[in-house]
Amino acid sequence: MDETKDQSYFLFGLTQEQLSRTLFPLGSLRKQQVRQLAAEHHLAVAGKPESQEICFVPGGDYTRFLEAYQREQGTPLSQMDGEITSTDGKVLGRHSGLHQFTVGQRKGLGLATGSPLYVLSLDTANRRVVVGEDRELQTVTCRVRDCNWIAVEEPTAGLRVEAKIRHQHTPAPATLYPEGDTVRVQFDAPQRAVTPGQAAVFYQDDLVIGGGWIMDRTD
């Protein structure tokens, strides 16, 4: 009922078989009603503060979490550093790990420049962070892989949807075009910071019809 608590973006990978055995008992309630019920049943979490962070990461510090994981895997942190470059390849600085950055990020780049710079892309093969102007973050096309179709058959021609490229993103009108084992998403208007590795979830009104993983931006 409460659209601000909608989790459908994260559930796009469910199949019809899984959904047939799934119940969402809080779907018709708002958070305050749930808290009230918890208090009436003397549950300790009734007054637990809101959290928007990753639940299993202590303190929400995912950078330290990932660095600890890398050490556990035997990867020295010295092998995670690399260059920060402009789109034309000019080296502007260095970084200590790609895990500290996300597409669209402005703060924490450690660069002193005359104008604001944003992370445009992460070159994992060369451990390189590419930065540029905000306008360079705009794109109208991306490719999506490993699509899961929940409410429709796999499309064989153009399909109109509203596409969501991150949890807090307002679904944007777009057309899906199947291309082999991927889907090309053509937005009606440019979208900011389309990020490889994020989920792209496709809606028709409030119905999730499917989704997949963003491979790249193609314009």
C-alpha cells in the first residue's frame, strides 16, 4: 500500500512458481501500523529506527566490508588501486579501489579541479575510474542481460514499458527491443547515471513484467 516501502524492484527475479508459494502479509499495511502491531505483541523491534543501508554490513560501511572480504580472499589492497582519468585518457589522479566509487558520484574523488567532476564509468579490466561533466552522465539507451519475464512471455518485438534503473529512480517511459539474449532499452528521454551491474526493472503501471541486469550504455 505504501509506495515508499515498495520492494518490487528487488523481487524482479522471482518466477511464477516461486510467487505461487509466496505471501506478503504486510502488503496492505503501512509501517506505522506494523509498528503498532509489534508493540501490541511486545516485540523488541517495534521502535527500531529506520535503516536504508545494507542490513548485513556493520554500521553501513560497505567499503570496509568489501576490503575485509578482499583480504579474506587473499587479494592485497595494493592490487586494487588504479588511475582516475578523463574521457580522453588524461590521468587526473589515483584511487585505492574501484569499490569506493559508483557511477554518478561527485564527492570523495580526491581531485582538485576548476569545475565539478562526476564518475562516468568504472573500467574494471584496467582498474580505472573515468570522470567527466554531469552532462556526460545522460544516456537514452542501454543493454540488459539475463532478463526474467514474470507477467508476460519473452518479447519478440518492441514492447512499451516504464523502466526503473535503481530503487529510488522514477520509472521512465521506454521501449524494449530484443536483441539475441539481451534487451535494448530505448528511453523516451535521457536518463542520468545508467549504471552497469544495477538492475533494470520493467513495469506496466504497477505491474512488474520483468527485469534484468544492465550491461552497458550504448549511446
